[in-house]
Amino acid sequence: MFVPFRALMQQHWKAIVVLIPFLWLLVFFLTPFFIVVKISVAESLIASPPFSRLLDWSNGWPPTIAINLENYAYLWEDSLYIKTYLSSLKIASISTLLCLLIGYPMAYAIVRTPGTGKFVLLLLVMLPFWTSFLLRVYAWMGLLADQGTINDILIWLGLVDKPVRLLYSHFAVYVGIVYTYLPFMILPLYAIMERLDHSLNEAAADLGAKPVSAFFTVTLPLTMPGILAGCLLVFIPATGEFVIPDLLGGGNVLMIGKILSSEFNANHDWPVASAVAVALLLVLMVPMLFYHRIQSMDVNR
Amino acid sequence: MSGAGPQRSTFLLSCLCFGFAFLYIPILLMIVYSFNHSKLLPVWGGFSFRWYVTLFNSPDVWAATVLSLKIALINATVATFFGTLAGLALARFTRFPGRTLFTGMISAPLVMPEVITGLSLLLLFITLQQLIGWPGNRGMSTITIAHITFSMAYIAIIIQSRLANSDLSLEEAALDLGAKPFRVMADITLPLLAPGMMAGWLLAFTLSLDDLVIASFVAGPGSTTLPMLIYSRIRLGLKPDINALATLLVLAVAIGVLIAGWILIRNQRLRKP
């Protein structure tokens, strides 16, 4: 039993190494998308499963193909969906920018910390990333609530008389997204800054460049791949975010992840939910391909 | 000019302080309030372990924790195996049919919005159930499959970047000395990868424990993971026993990371003569 297995491994091990993960991803990652596309062109029915079939075999061979583009037309015509896509993109863009503004100086400061201090700081950035994402969002619910810590402090300081509405607002969603995704911005920035040759900055300074102009002409362009990678790692998942707008935004914040989930779970309209997913995927296709390019460039270097 | 150096580091230092305050104050406050006796969460009613007692006496919390840990363990182990194979293929086999598709399928799950992954996997499971009768019940098995699918992509990237940065000369030397490629892979490449596999296993474990959205989609009725349980409770507001649970989880993670960090720093020191 053992010998043939060994012979098999020695002859075909390369094919086996590739095929095992390849087949898994083919079945559980790629095929599902085709099913989503298929259901997005079906008609919503009150049945189990609640959609019409793509191939109708009732008239025998050949089957009739029923493609129904009405779900997409519906997304286009109902202004709620367009508004929600735009609102998601806006929230994701602003959050990405805020992450960059906070994360860049932090990454820079960490890289320039001498000795083991650097590792300790990096670990401290990673630590919240390893704790539950849901609980970190929950922590902000406690801070932002009407009787929460921030309102308590504001009232105690005499800045306001009654609690300010912080939870269930756009502000809360921005805070939540920036808070959750900040490590995703810092880590790629840190990775590229660490490879940076500090002597270039010294050369610029020796040649009379002020620190600010040395930063803009040397450091910033050299760290651009890290900036792009970090921004995409924040922007793409933030656009489809569901938990943060649901817990911190309440009913006041429109985001597409929430719409998708409610179409599916509350309205049981699988075809429309699938169409929402396909449209979201199309919106994110360009940044995703861009990210894929950066990723493969980085590995080849 | 002479003032520019310290001035800039003051700026950087305040950025660091602000950044870490932003990252840690919410977590610290959440921990403080877990010891609050009052049921109305934001009102301080004295120090107590009351919510920890409540927590330990809730059977649904225990059941959800056990289920989540089981899924996380199986996921981490299987995903490390698949992910290591995928990383090896990406880094060492430069040409094989379907390589472009393969790299695409590895990098896409890292940025794919969770709602899309969750919805598409659920629709796959439902379709499969109609076609071949499997999976009969959605629950632990479907959640584990979903988790393996996205975790292995993270591990593949870790392994691939480790191999890309590692020295090929050992493997080449072994090949020159007449070792068979399979032996080289088993005796040289895999041991080189052991730290990466460890890191990947831990990452897959935490990713699985952390996942709410995908699990909610692919779980059937009756299987509730820990994040699903937490979510269903906090949707309607603040719950002190969840603070207690959060404190325990943060503590567990902090101890784990501190141990890992200590080992990392010690190794760094050892390597320096």
C-alpha cells in the first residue's frame, strides 16, 4: 500500500501539489460566482428555491434558455440602489483617505524607532487585528452611545447640555471603518518603508534639501506601492462592508452590503440579491485587478 | 535647520501616541465596563464579577464557543495544508496550465467583500444539495469549507512571499548533488517553510474565530458560532456579559501575541552574534 503511494508521489508530485488547491478553489471559489450570475438572471418565484430555472426542460430537448435581465433593470431604475452604490463608494473613499492620513505617519514613526522598540510597536499595531473584529466595533458602540463615554465627557466638560447623537450616524460608520481597517493600511506601508534605503534621504539632506521637500521628492514616491496596496486593502472590503454600517450606522447609513443582506434574508428575493452582488463585483473589478497587479509585481521583484 | 530634526520627531511621536490611543482606548474602556455591577452599561455601579458569573452560566455561550473552536481548529489545519501547496506551486512552478487563473483565485479572496463570498457559497451549497443531495444540513461542515476557502488564500500568500525571499542555492546545491526534486522539496523546502506555516496556521485560526458574515450566510438553523451569538445580542444595544466575554477573548489573544512576540524578539537577539 505504501510503496505505490510513494511511487505515485515521486512521479506526479508536481501535478498533485498544484491540483489539490486548484480543484478546491475551482469548486468553492470560482463556481459559486457562476451560480450567482445564473441566479441573477432568473425570475423571483415563491417556491423552493425561490427562483426560476435557467434551462427549462418541460418541452424536452432542446431546453429553452430563460434569461431575465429585469433584476438589473430594476437596480438601474430604482434610485435607491444607485444612491446606495454611490454612498458606499463615498464612505469607503473617505475612510481610506483617513486611514492613510493616520497610518502613514504611524508606519513611518514605527520604522524609524530603533532596536526592539520597532518590533514592540509593530506587535501593538497587530494586536487589535488579532482580536475579534466584531468586539472592536462593539467597543465603539459603548463609546458613542447617547449615555456613552464620549457624551459623558462632553457633558462633564460643559460643552453640551444633552447627549449629542453620535451612534447610528455617518460619523460613527467612518470611525468604525477607520478603526477596523487601520492595521491593513499600516502593515503594507511598514513593509515597504523598511526596505527603504535611508541613505537616499541623507543624500538629499546633504545636497541641501529641506526635510519636507526630501520627503515629497524621495520618500513619498518610493513608498507609493505601499500606499496603493494599503489603500486598496482598505477600500475594496470597506465598500462591501456590512457589519459596521449595521451596528454603528443603524438605519441612517446606506451601504450596499446591508442592502444585499436584507434583499436576501428579509425579502427572500434571491435574484435581486444576486444581481446586487454581481453589480458590486463589477464596480470593484477595476480596483481588484489593480490590486492583483501590484501583488504580482511585488512578488516578482 | 538644526531645529528641524527634533521638531519632526515630535510630530511623529504625537502621531504615534494619537494612533495608539485611538487603537487601544476603546478596548480598554470595554474591559473596564465588564467589571461594572450596574446593568445599565454606561452607568458605573461599582466593581463586580457579576457578568463573568452570568457568562459562565450560559450554556449557549459555551456551545457557540466549542463550535467556533472546532471549526477554527479544522480550518487552520486543512487550510495550512492547502495553502502551503498553493504557495509552493505559485513560488516554485513558474509554468503550468491555468497559472493565471490560479493566481487570480489566490489573490481575489483577500479583498473580496464578505457579503459576496457568503452569498455565493450559500448558493453553491443549495445548488449542490439539489443536484447531489449534499450537504444535507448546513452547519459546521459548510462553515468549515467556507473558512478553508478564504483562509488558504492568506496562507498561500505568506508561503509564496517567504519562498520568494528565500535563497534558492540550497535547493540548487541539493539538485546538483543528485537529489531527486521530490526529496529536495520534502527535505529542504518544507523545513524552510515551517515558520511560515506556523504563522499561517495561527492566522487561519483567528480569521475563522473572527468571521461573522460568511458564517451567517452558510450556517443552517441550529448552528450558531460565537461571533453569530455575539452579533445577535449586541444588535439591540450594549450587553454587559458581552463585555466580559470580550475581556476574556482580548486577554487570550494578548497572551498569545505576547508569547509569540517574545519568541520572535529572542530569536532576533540570538541571531545577532
